[in-house]
Amino acid sequence: MSNKNDGGRRKSLERAIEIVGGQSALARICDVKQGHVWAWLNKTGRCPAKHVLCVEEATSGEITRHQLRPEIYPYTDFPVVHSNTDKDTVAMNKSRKKSKSKKGALKIAIYGAGAIGGYLGVQLSLTGHDVSLIARGEHLAAMKKNGLKLLIDGEERVAKDCFCTDDPAEAGPQDYVIITLKSHQAYDAAGRLSPLLGPDTAVVTAMNGVPWWYFYKLKGKFENHRLESVDPGGWQWKTIGPERAICCVVYPATQIIEPGVIKHVYGNKFTLGELDGTTPERIQRIIDAMTDSGFKAPIRDNIRDDIWIKLWGNLCFNPISALTGATLDVVATDTSTRILSRCMMLEAQEIGEALGVHFRVDVHRRINGAADVGAHKTSMLQDLENRKPMEIDALITAVQEMGRLVDIETPYIDSVLGLIQQRGRVLGLYPTFSGADLSSDSSIEEDARELVD
């Protein structure tokens, strides 16, 4: 999809190529093939998000990140990236307003401080932790002006001591970075996380669907396998590192009712687990912080079981609701869609069990639980109605990919996936990842694999 920024992005990329000495030179700088650079210039008309800062540095800031990708970097006052940015980061951190943190407080950045991230941020900040909220647009402006307001249990709670920014470099290294973006947004944001990451920083992935690190330290023949559907080219694996990851399965429902204001709907449970099932000090510290802040934060020694229980419903309820326009109670009780959901879930269960997952509930109990939620619009249906990119790959495509990996056929999943992908393409809401330049050097495709909006 084109927009008014396309011409400027292409011209900026063309100028960058000229500055560094040609397409081959830029390809060497970005560690890709010349054909990729040609595709950026002549097909997509834009520099992929993962290479923007590299290009900015290569041109000594003559071509800025704002010029290359204004929809991602909407402001012009970013510091120019250099290979040695420590001094810049220190200078910016000195300008930070000091928060009123308690002794022993954790430094926690919420990357994607929307509905769930804002809920976490308010509670953690009011308990005395040093919280940075990474956001953008009107929501960020409202938080900077008035603090972040949470409506919960009939009262208003306002966190005014959070540091709010759209530039991670201003926040500096953290003890924990909690990512509350959608999977495709997190992929795009991975390149901007580095200023938040110190030697011991843990990254808590609080997202739906199959995570990019899924096979890290998972004993068996697929240990450390990388899933192309959720991490094209292993970008997050290489940029963040799976050794930093702590999994968080999110259960509450919240919503942004206006910029700077979060409404809590239900739930306060965030289940956490290390990828190898151990309980080191780093996970205990964040669990203690969350528990002190009013959350239920149980720890699991096999967190993948919890991932699958939630994923089990998401992989069928979300696309079916988006295709039909039906709310969750209808999808789960109408005879035809309930049968289809059951068939998809049984395929997924076979895949999960082949990978060592234990399902604590049966299919009918899981579907009945969804029906009990009532007339709720799934996130995919809401995204479709609001014309936002749909989170298809983490919820469905990744399950199909894992099925191929363990040699299990998935005709029902394949059919529904094909339909929702086509629906997304027709509306311009999918793919959110699309194109070889962010995955492998094997081929060139027309679109860039990155965040759409």
C-alpha cells in the first residue's frame, strides 16, 4: 500500500545509496545482498526497519531515520547513531527526570505502553519501581502531560512519576524490559531495543501466540530451531538473544478509552516462566515486584504448556470471528463454527503433544470457557474492523509451521489460515511480515517483512 511518505522514503534511500557509493556498498554495510538493496529501491520503495539505523550511521546522519521511515520515527530530533553511543546515552539519561523510586526498586521499561502495558506500568510505578513507558502519538503526549491514569475497581489511579518517551535511548539500560506489543510490532521494534539492554537485562515477552524464542533450550531434536513465521531471518533471535527472554502469558483484559487513560476490564493474572524451567533470581525478582504491585504472578516450570492453552483458543476463535463478524459466544456455541473450532484445536493438540506439551483441559472445556466470556469481540475482529494489521502469523501460521516440522497434516488449520490471509490481503491488513530481505538470501519478494503501520 502506498501513501504520501513513499516518494520521500524512496528519494532518501536513493540519496543514501549515492552517499555510500552504490547499491553494492550499501549491501555490504547492511550485510545483505545487492539484490535486496535493489528491491528496497525499486519494489518496496523503503529501507527495512531493521536497517534504518545502520544506514543513518553509514551516511553520518546526512540521511536520518526520520527521512527513511517517518511512519516509525515521526520526529526529527533523534540523536545520530554512532558505533560508540555510550556518551550520547549517558548525556540523555542525565537529563531524565528522576522518579521517586523506593530502595531496591527495579528499573523496568514497558515497550508498547498501551492497554496491557499501561496497566502494568501504573501498578509497578505506584509500588515504587522506576518505570519507563515507551509509547507514541497522542497517548504518549497525554502521558507526558497528565501522567498515566488507570480506572480500576471503581477508582482512579494515576502514575505521574513514569518516564515517558518514544526513544528508548532516552531511558537507558534497564533491569527488565517488558514487551507488550503484538508479535509483528515487536519484530519491528527489536532494532530499537539495544539502548535498553545492559549486560544482565531480562526481556519479558508478554504477547499472544507462538513466541520467536519457542525452541530455545527445548530439549529434543528441534532445540534452538528458529521459526520463520514469527521471526523472519532470526532477527529477534540475533538482535535480542533468547538467553534474555522470560515468558509471560497475559490473561487480563484492558482497553485504552482515551489517550493516557486505561480501563481495566477483568483479570490480574500474568503467568511467568523461564524457557528452561529453572527459577533463577532474575525471574523471582520480577515476580516479587509484580506480586507486590497487586498482580497474580505464578511461576511455571513448563511455561510452554500455558502458552498452548491460550494459543489453543486464539488460533481458531480469532480468525473465525474475523471471517464471520461473530462474537466469541457465537463462535463457541453455533454448531458449525464450534465443530470447525474443535477440528482446528485437535490438529493443534496433536502438534503440541508431539513437541512435549501437556494439555491440562480437554477441547470441550476450553471451548465452553470461551463461550462463558460472552459477547466479546476477539482482537483479530477488532483489528479488522479498525483496519489495523491483523496478528495472523503468531496465532495461526506459526502453528502450521510447527505442524510441518513434526510432519502432522493440518487441513482445517490450513483452510482457515488461507481464508483469513486472503481477507487480510484484500483489506491491506496482511501480510505484516512479507519479503525476503528480512528473512533469508534465497529470493527477492516484493514487500518488506515488517510492521505495516
